[in-house]
Amino acid sequence: MQVSDKLIKPLTEAKYLNADNVSRYRCIMRIFFEHYEKLKYWLYQEEVYEEMIKDPFFADYRPEQCQQDLTMLTEWKNLNTIQDTKKVASIEEFKNKKYRYQMTEYSVEIERLVLRLENLFIEGASLEPTLLERIRRGIERFSEMVERDKNEVYTWWTDLNNDFVRLNQNYQDYIRDLNSVRAEEMMHTKQFLVFKDRLIEYLRSFIKGLQRNVGVIEESLCMQKEEMKNQVFEKVVDYELSIPRMDVEVSKEMIWQKVKGRYQSIYDWFVGNEGQENEAGKLFDATNDIIRKITRYAAQLSEKNALGANRKEEYRKVAELFLKCQDMEEAHKMSAMVFGMECPQHIAGDLVCETDSMNIGVYEEQPMEISLKPRIRTYREKSRRSAIRESAEQKQETRRKMLEKQREEMEKLQALEVNGRIHFGELPVLEPRIREILLKWLSDAMESADFSARTDDGRRYILDRSRADETCVVHCLDGNFTMPDLSIVFQEET
């Protein structure tokens, strides 16, 4: 950022958007803007007044108010004014100063911005794969521009930048809309399931466009030589300097920096800079994340709809039908209809089978009781008091067994030691537990910078790696494995 007078001065041209009589000021500026688009740049006070009173909202609007509003807008530099002397017939008419009014350049851009803000949610954003194709074709023509005329080069450069700006803005706005609070709320409604498939197909088509074009664009940008780029940029700068501008001074250095900055933005978007992920990759990941989120929400909605069916009334109705049966034979027929193959319904429970015979029917077994609990949040089961058990003897017994087991393991490990060294290539058949301890010692030593560590009983050892290039086979009760020929050498404590 470079601090200049234009950057730090107050923008008085935007005052009419929040002034006291904002309804009148904005309507007057909209009248001027609509005539500006019709190439009618100058308006008289009477014309503005006639346009204002056409709307019933300004039925009480007076010419004096119109004059005051135009004067205020002129002071805020929203309007330029010039005295009309064409139809002056007397000195009195000249003294009355009949003016014509014209919008300033700042006001035109402010009105365009206001119109975009008003139509922001109507126009919306989109993901257009065609923009990627246009950018790819434009980048591929980069080498051709060296031989072209500067007019054609400038047109090509403008189209390329416009397509890039549209792509960048549209994808940011569209992704923002899909991650907004309103979109999150909509994804939790049943209406979301209606157009879920269309949305996913739309995003996938854009991802296909990314996959087809981004790689080609990245390769083309990386293959461009610096000399060729400078020749093309020189033609763009020459054309910019040849454009006549009123009251504006531009330097070659300023235009050169602007052109280089725009190219660098395109390069960073598709290629990246200094090992960082490019914007195209981020867009690819963001689009895939949205597809996964949409699919997850749709699955949750479907699951919620499936679990939402209340079987309580159905079971109550079935129980009433069984109670109305006259005898057991009729109940059997009812059971065949309810639990039969045509319409199966199942009641799960911890049923204890007294026999494994396949000839025993359900009605011949003992009934199962199910305790129903209230389905309310405040329900809590009564807690039963229990005495604290003394387990000191059990702890001592467990501790004694663990110490005994450790002692046995240490004796087995000491039996493997020969002259203060455990050589893996000369080990006998090992038990799985002994193998685990040895491999743990190896792991602890490998994690140390000097390949040394301590055992659980405090003995210091170092890993001998002098024959690590050779291999040995360690035999175990549950199999054999091949490893480097290493040795564990214990160090005597000084």
C-alpha cells in the first residue's frame, strides 16, 4: 500500500447515501444515472423536478426543495453545474443563472456500486466452467501476442483479465453462499432433498472443468519465458500510454507495475508461489468438502425421516387385535398375518431360550417381561447403595504375581546375555514376551541420538550397529523374522 492524498482524504461524494434527506438525494441521483445510461448527460432543474413528482411518494415535493437538493449535491461534488446562456434574452434572465447539471465520474461509479448491492441477492454468483476454458485458450495464445499488433494485444489482455476477475469473484461469492448461515439452515430442511442431486451435479461439472483446464494452464504458465512476457507487457504498456487522458498523469512505471501485478495474480492462482498451494487447488478442495457436507446432510435427513416413524401406535393396535381374539386358534391366525412372511415385524429382546428344538413355537415358550421407562428428560433411575469392599489382600496378591512374572522375565533375559552383550544373530528360540521386551529395548535405543537407553531395572546399554548391513534370522515360538544383525551392549555403571 502507498499512502497518497486520494487515499487519506474524506470521500464527500458518498455523503448523499446517508444524509438526513437520503430518500430525496438518492432518487435524484438515480434519475441522473438513468439519463446518463441513455447518453443524456445534462439535465435542467425543471426536468429533475418533473421526474420526481411522477412518483406518488413525492406528491408534496416543491421546486424550492428540488433547488436546495441540487445545490447540496453540487457542494458534495456529486453534480457538476454550468450556467446555460443559450436562451438568455435579458439581463434579468442572466442574473437568475439558469443552470444545467451533470453527474461527476465518482457519482457514476457510486451509483453503479449501489445498483450492484441492490441486485446482489437477485443476480447471485455461479461457477462457470466456460470461464476456465476461455482463460486456458487466452493463456495458450500468449506466445502469439509477441507478433501481434499492440491493439490486438491489449484487447486480448483485457479479455483475459476480465475472465479471471469474473472467475475469482464468482467462485468466492458462490462458495461463501454455500457456507452461509442461510445455506446451513436450508440443508437441514426436507426441501433440500429436492434439489440436492442437481446441486451436486452442478458442482461436479465444475470440478471436471477444473481438472481439464487447470493442469494445462499451469503448464503453459510455467513454460513461458521471461523475455517473451516482457515483450507482451511492453505492448500493453505502450497502448495504455497512447490512450489520451484528461487531468490524469500516468507514468510508464505505474502501468508496468499494474500489468505485472495482474499477471502475477493469475500465475499465483493457477501455479502457486514458493511451495504454497495454489488457489485452484484450494477451490478444488473446498468444492469437494461442500459435496461431502451436502451428502452428509442428505443422509442425516433420510435417516431422520426413517427413524421418525412412530411404531408405538402400531404395536398398541396389534395388541388390541390379539386381545379381541376368541381362542388360541384365532390368535395363531392373527400371528401368521402380523408376523408372517407377507408383512414381517420383529420385536427384539433378551429372550432366554429353554431349548434349541426347531419344532417349539414361540407361544409354547415362557413369556418375556419388558420394563418400560418413562420417556422424559427428567427421569432418573434410583441408585442403590453399596458397601465399600476391602480389597487390600487381592491387591497384594496381584502385586506379588506381577513381581514374580517380572523376576522370571529378567532371569530369562539374563540367560540370553553373554559377556555383557545380547547378540541377536546368536539368540535361541524366544518366547513372544521376551521378543517384545528386546524389540522395545531396540526401539528405545534407536530413538536416542547416541543409540543408548536404560532398561526397566535401570541398566544402561548401547546399541552396537557395526554389522547393521548384514541380516540375521531370529527364531521365535510363533514364527521367525529377519532383521539387521545388531547387538545390545550393557554399560557398567561408574
